[in-house]
Amino acid sequence: MSLLELKNVYKIYGDLHALDDVNLKVEKGEWLAIMGPSGSGKSTMMNIIGCMDKPSKGEVLLDGVNIAAESAKNLTNIRRDKIGLIFQQFHLVNYLTAVENVMLAQYYHSIPDEKEALEALERVGLADRAKHLPSQLSGGEQQRVCVARALINHPEIILADEPTGNLDDANEEIVVELFRKLHEEGTTLIVVTHDPEVAETAQRMVVLRNGKISKETVNENFTGHIRFH
Amino acid sequence: MFFRMVFGTFVRQWKKMLMIAFTIALGASLATAMLSVMLDVGDKVNQELKAYGANITVVPKQSSVLDDLYEIEGGQSTGTYLREDELGKIKTIFWAFNIVDYAPFISARATLDDGSEVTVVGSWFNHHMDLPTGEQLDAGMNSLRSWWEIKEGAWLNEQTAENENMAMVGVELADKLDLHVGDPVHVIGTVQDATYTVAGIFDAGGDEDGQIFVPLDSAQALDDLDGCIDSIEVSALTTPDNELAQKAAKDPGSLSISQYETWYCTAYVSSICFQIQEVITDSVASAVRQVADSEGEILEKTELLMLLITILSMIGAALGICNLVTASVMERSSEIGLMKAIGAHNGAVTGLVLTEIIITAIIGGCVGFVVGAGFAQIIGQTVFSSSITIQPMVIPLVAVLVVLVTLIGSMPAVRMLLHLEPAEVLHGR
Ligand SMILES: Nc1ncnc2c1ncn2[C@@H]1O[C@H](COP(=O)(O)OP(=O)(O)O)[C@@H](O)[C@H]1O
Ligand SMILES: [Mg+2]
């Protein structure tokens, strides 16, 4: 059984089909990139997979559970237990330090554990920045704090929506390198991007167009390392 | 972690929180001031109305009729008098125990040395009575006119000054004649003249300021009116009037026997008047309660006004809080969306925001309470010229009001919190 399966998923706003009969399977441990032009439905799909939105029609099976039929309260619990989220705009709480931002995810999940949170920051190379506020960190450092926050509760899937959209090449490379390490450790990764260089680092790539999957390619020479053209 | 976040909000949104606290403080201070004044002054003024001043006057029958016909000013002699020897009987009526004080009055027209006319009023000061019941009573002006401000000297003491001709002189007259305590005043009556020693100078704030008050017999002697009195002022504790009392006041004869008995055996001002008339020959006793009644009415209206101000200030505070809290939540929508995204339930987010607001409300409420207590003193001094004791009841009342208003004011913001979808705020579209 696949970890995630979308079956005939539609998301309809008025007469706009943001998702139009999408079928997709993601295996455990897979690294998938989703590409497509702006407005093609990438974020809509991420919101549905991330239990923040429900499809208008269709089934979304996560670990065999149809999350399209769950209550809002259960969706919050599933999201908390199984999903790590990374956003383009980081969304760090700006009056909490780096380590406290990581601990916040622990707080809503179970109980805050500063030692574990510091270890997570160490994994993303920010051990020395733990006591800094987001405003005292560079964009790349902030996104690494977000990665630490996303992985702190050992989620089944990490969903990243344009994680490198606000980063320069150097920081982009650092973040992709973190994804590669997570992939090696067996984490399932779904990364939305419109940057081909980032998409090419993944094992498989899906292209959305007008809410439909228009192209699917498997990366034959997958290394997990980014190659700048 | 929770408190770290609450604290963080205060640090970051301190301006908004300060505004919220200020709004609450404003509402709480008004509520505190109004409630304190309402609860304290109401009681105090009512007590004063009961405790001081006469509420019944007794005059000779004919004088009363003439007064009514020609609207002659009270105190002017009309040739008919009440009898001094009947005064003790007032304490023998059915409601004797409700008579807390009374004093007879006789006024004599006299002439001063410079030829100007002056009214010399004879009365009791601290007149001691041994009643037939074995009870003792000190009655007279000292208690009946307790609001007089003694400018110089002291109240005339009848018991120690028995053989001296002492007098209380009104402040206007004293100024005119340049009189001070211990000075002699010579007055010429129609029959006799007398020289009084000034015992005290008073400020009554009225006609009495131009008069001289002396013990009853001294005044009687001036006009040779031994045993005569013009009027009696009685201070009695009474039951508020009802329909029966009003009907009886018009004409006791119109009552049925059982109604009459109920009325007679209730301490209505009209039944006490009736009973006084029964013991004092040819007298008319009437209530001068109108003054007290209208004062009570004004007080009631003032209380209503204060209640209205309290309610309006609370509504105002609720609206202000509503605006500020909604703005604060809107400003933090992405932060709140993120909390929801990483697993916070509605309850947790609402709890966090409400905790912040309640803490703010408590701080604002406490400041408001202190300021309001100050306001109350200012209002008490300027409006009612009495200091206000903050009744303990005000504290829980204000606390409940503050919490209620804060919660009601936060409702729209809480609704927004509950409906906030993380997907809507986290992806910049
Ligand atoms: N809440 C919404 N209401 C109406 N239309 C929406 C809503 N969310 C997304 N859309 C529309 O759905 C389409 C897909 O949006 P989105 O998934 O954000 O695209 P992207 O691929 O750029 O992330 C867009 O045309 C967008 O305008
Ligand atoms: Mg998008």
C-alpha cells in the first residue's frame, strides 16, 4: 500500500477547477517534486495533502485513512502527528527564539523538550543560533529553523511549498542538502517548486497544469545533489 | 511555553495591550466611581434625611387656617398659641417611641438698641425631660438643627446655663452688630427688656441667620407670653406612605374601622400627626416630608443616572475592546494560522488569546478600580460634600463587570479565531 494516494481528487471554486481529477501515488521514503506554473493548483494540492483543506470530490488516503472524510478536529491531530510543514514565507513566531520556535511544535504535539529541540537545530547546522530571534537570522537560517521545526516530531511526510522561493543559490543548496539527508534517513518528501534546478534533485517529478497532472518524469540519474546550470 | 508565549505577546503588542488595558481601566474606573457613590451616598443621604431635621410641624388650629388663607409667613404671631404644659404629652402617644426629637418655638418681636427690629426665638436646646414612663430624653435645637455650623463658641447648654441669660446669635446679625462670644446683646421686648450673653454664633444658611435664639422662658418673658408656644417641630421615624396612608391623610373619617386600625397602628407620618393632634389641644400637625421626599426623588434619579453612566461606560468599553482585540488577532493571523498548522486545536489558540486579554483586563481593572475610587471621592466631596467609603460589595461587582465586558468584547475576535483557516493565511497567494 502506498503511503499517500489521491483518487480522482477535485477542488472546485465556483466554476474554477483548481484541481481537476488528480490521481497520484506516493510511496514511503519517496522524494517527489511538484512543478507547474503559478495558479496551476500546487498549493491547493499541498493544503489537501497537509490536512488543511478538503477536496470537493475524491479520496485522499494517508496511511490507508481517507482524510477527505475526517472531521476538522481529527485533521488537526493527523497533521500534528504525521506531517511536517515548510512554507515559502517561513512563518516563524517572531518573539520566540529559534529553539523556542522548534519547541512550539513539540508543545502542540506533546511536551516541549529543549534538548531534543537543540539537537534538531544542530542537524540543520544552527546549534550556535539557538538563542537568536528570527529577525536576527538570515533568510536561509530562518528556513533551516523551519526544517528543524518540521522534523522535530518525526513526521511521516514533510511537505514543503516553495521552500527555496525566497532564498539565494547558496541557501537553496543548503536547504536541498538538508532534504537529501532527510531522504537518506527515510523521510517521505513532497516539495513544491517552480525552480527546475530544485525539481531535478528529486527522484520523481510531477507537473501540474490547470489543475491536471500533465507530465510525470522519473529522474534516471538521481543523486539528491543540486546541479546549477 | 504557554507563559513564554503570553509574555511574548505583551512584549511585541504592548501598544495594543496598553490600549486594551486603558479602555478597560476607563470603563472600570467609571463603574467603580458610580457604584461606590451609588451604594454609599444613597445610604448616607437617606440616613441623614431620617436622622436630622423635623418632619412634622405642629401649629395652633387658627394659625394654620390663617396661614392657608393669607399665606402668612410661619413664625409670625397670629394671636393663638399652643400650651407649653402639654408638650410632655407628645411622648405619650401610641407611636411615642418613634418620636426621636422635638422642640417648641415661640418668636418675639423685639427692638435692638439702635432701633432696628429683631426676631428673638425661644426654644429648647438640650432640654432634659424625665418622662412619665421613666424614660429620659434630651430634646431640642442641638439635635434638631444639627446641621447648623457653629462659627464661634458652642451650642447653648441649657443645663449649665440655667440662671444666665445666654443666647445663640445668627451669623448675619453677629456681623452687623460686631458680636463675639461673651459679648452682651440688649433687646427690648413689648413688655420687658433683656440682656443676653452670646454663647455661640451659628450659620444656618437661611432666615435664621438674622435671628437670636434663647431658651423658651427668656423669649416668653419679653412679650409676657408665659406658657405659650407658637409651634412645635417633631422629628419622627416613619413608615413610607402607601395608598392607605394617603387616603387617611386627606380624611381619616373616610376609612373603614379595620382600615382605621391598621392605619392608626402603623407609623405613617399621617397617623403620627393625627395622634399628636389628639394630645395637643387645638393643634394642627402636618408633615413637612415633602422636602425629604423630593430630595429622595432627586437621589433616586441621580442613582438612575449613575447606573446609566455605568452601563454606557461598560458598553463603550466592550466596543473598544472588541475593536482592539479583533485588530490584535488580525495582526497575528499568520502566527495563529501557523499554530493551528503545527497542531494547535481551537481550544488551545482561544485559551492563549483569552489568557492574554484577561491578564490585560485584570491589570486594567485594578488600575481602573484605584482611579475610580479616587473619582468617587472627588464626586463625593464636590457633589454630596461627604467622603465615600468604598463598600466591599463594589469589588466583586466591578470584577464581574470587567470580566463580563472583556469576554463579550472578545467574542467577535474569538469567532474569527475559530474560523481562521491555516491554509488561508499561510500560503501567500
Ligand atoms: N480559496 C480560494 N478561493 C477561490 N479560488 C482559489 C482559492 N484558493 C485557490 N484558488 C484558485 O485556485 C487556483 C490554484 O491556486 P494555487 O493552488 O494557489 O496555485 P499555485 O499553483 O500557484 O500554488 C488559482 O487560480 C487560485 O486563484
Ligand atoms: Mg502556491
